[in-house]
Amino acid sequence: MFSAKYRRVVFDEQVDEVLREICLDIEKRYEVKFVEIGVDKDHVHFLVQSVPTYSVTSW
């Protein structure tokens, strides 16, 4: 979850649309998939799927 600065109400339909477009561009550039994007008036929820880059046994 990512909240807006000071939890201000900033996410409207126009901002929601631009945010989704940006997330789709990020998917194209990186090995990441935005499974769900949920926007409320003062915060955003992301469910992200990614390919792990480090093996658990390498720690």
C-alpha cells in the first residue's frame, strides 16, 4: 500500500488512469506484473508479481 503525502485526497479518475498507464509501462521494461491495482482517494494498493533475482540459498 502506498499512501499520498499527508494522506491527502489526490486520486481521482484521471490520476487513476495515468497511474495504470505508468504501471503498464513498468511491466514492459522490467520482469514485473501488476496483478491488481486498487485506488482509493488517499492511497493505492498494488499486488505485484515478480521473478526473484536472488536465490534463498545464496544468503
